[in-house]
Amino acid sequence: MEMEMQFLLTPENESFARVCAAAFAARLDPTMEEIADIKTALSEAISNAYLHAYGEKSGLLILRAGLCERTLIYEIEDRGIGIRSIEEAMQPFFTTSKNAARSGMGFTLMQAFMDEVEVISEPEKGTKVILRKVISH
């Protein structure tokens, strides 16, 4: 990876991470739509970490960014509680949140906006979400 940042995961730092991801992507001259896709997917990944990994409390978040030809690669990693069943968590509308306002669409949205979404998780050790997007021109 070409860039790595570690920061305290708070709702306020979500926008900071999105801006950093967009700035990293700028070297490929993406369209506004591609930038919006990246920022939306990253926002979902970071929100998931905040809500589920740390139970809406602050914790460490690691954001990495890399490039392979025209493909942007982002890794969002937490050291939280992990995901018990990745397959179940990836299903639309699945949520472990007790908050009725949570729709369980985080991974579905990431998949809609990125070309590839990979999730690696180990209970009680944390989760890494890897997002890949090919920049078209």
C-alpha cells in the first residue's frame, strides 16, 4: 500500500477519511461520479466499523490506499469484535444493531458502488474491508 493512516474512529473523523481517500484517487483523474462512489463506499465501511466493531465508541481505525494500474484499492481495518458470519453480514437488510434506524444495507451499498468488496474478519480480533474500483479513463 502507498498510503496508511491510523486515527481514532469517531463520527467526525469519517469525513476526514473520505477526503483523504478522494485526494488519493485524484492522481487517476476520476469522474465526479467515481469520486462520489468511492466516498460513499468508504463512508459505509467506516460507519460499520464505528457501529459494530466498537459499539458506537471510539477505537482505532486504519485506512490504507494503494494503486494497481487503474485500480484503486482501499483497506479499512478495525481491531474491534469482528464479524461472526461474513456471509450473513453481507446479506441485504441484515443488521445486528438494535437501532431501528439502521437498515443493514452497508455491505450492499459498498458492493453497488465499488467493483469488488472483500471482507476478512476474525471474532474478537477485528475486521478488514478491502474495496477495489477501476477508474475508467
